[in-house]
Amino acid sequence: MTKIMVVGSSGPQDEHENETAMTIDVNAKTIGELALEFPRAIAVMERWQIDYCCHHNRSVAEACLAAGVPVAELVREIGDPRSQSTGGWDQKPLADLQRYIVDTHHAYTRQSLETISLLADKVLVRHGGVHTELVEVHRLVFELATELLMHMRREEEIVFPQIEAMEKGAEPASTSGVQSMIVEHERPGEILVTLRQITAGYALPGDACLSYRALYERLRDLETDLREHFQLENEVLFPSVIRLGQPRLLGVRTGI
């Protein structure tokens, strides 16, 4: 994860400690740059009414001052949850891998979807009249959010607790649970492929504002994270469950 040190004209103001170090000069970095660099930044800025779009060239310090938000509070809120090590999971307990998936990928996906949904609404209102493909982008974004949020809920409330219990010795129930989770990975992938197609690979038009740019960058970032997320489940977690539970696997009702 990231250790963020906020530096201003009066020197270091605050630290948010994790593992790797990064320094933000709040007088030099623009609020627009910060919005694009951190997955949670835009959702936080929207909530606190910090203008990162129309006045994107303001420094972080200036933008926070205008909104009445302490810089240190903003930086503390936008820490990136994705940067933990992902290696060696086939040698670790399944419960540890599940905890990593929930704390890292599920948390990131929820944060990203919050930001992407806000941006999809804003960009459609501002640019949809000229760029009509944004109507379909907006629809697909909300379908994607629905699919992923329901999928993660099923994993967290039903499938993952059953896997943890099975790892501790409980008898597995049936084959349907793991298989349904694998199948549910397919539709989000299809939606992301379609989004790339209708946006010509997230190509920006000449009149794109920062929110437009941020929407496309966040969609690219989410796609990258979902590839890693789904690979961990499809190639490591679920095959391990199958090996552990043969000949019978987990079952789950999908009608949450």
C-alpha cells in the first residue's frame, strides 16, 4: 500500500502510513491530476464538493481551500487499496486469499463503481447531446454495476463462508456454487468488451472535459483490476476448492 506524505509551504502536514512511500506537494500537484491518479479521489471530491473538473488546474491546496476541506483529510480518504502483493496464493490458506479478494478487489470495485456511476451521470448530461454513444455507455455502466455488486454480495455472504467452513473440515454440499460464480464472471467481461467497442478503445473527443477523461480512465482501470480479480478466483481459488471438495463441491442459491 502507499505511505502518503502531504507537503505544503509550511512543510509536512500529515502522513498516512502503509508500505511504500509517496509524497504529494499540494501546492504543485493540480486537483485534476490527483483526481485522475487515485481510484477513490473523484467519489470523495464529489461528496465534499471539491471542483476537480472546471477548475482542474488549481493546486490541491487551492481546491481544498475553496471547498473548505483540510488537505490532509482529502489525502487520507483517497488511499489506494489495490497495491498489496498478490503472489504465492496457491501456497496460502483459502481463507487468506478470500480475505485479500474482499479487502482489495471487492473494495476497489465498489469504490470504482461509485466513482464511475457518478461520472457516467455527469458526462451523459454534459456531452450526451453531441456524443450519442454516451447513452449506451451510461446504460452499460449501470448494468455492469448491478452485475458486479450482486456477484460480490453472493460471494461474501454465501460462497466464501462455505469455502472457509469446508477448509476447516465441513462437508461440501454440491457443485453449483463454484460453477455459478465462474459463470457470473462472463457477463461483466462482455460488458467491458462492448464498452471498448462503442468508445473506440476509450478514445476521447476533442471537447472532452476532465470528467469525460476520468470516466474512461476509471473504466480502463476497473477492467485491469477485474482481470486480476477474476484470474485469482478462476485460476487459484475455485480450482483449489474443487480439489479440496472432490467429488462434491459447494452449493449456493443465487436468488438473493
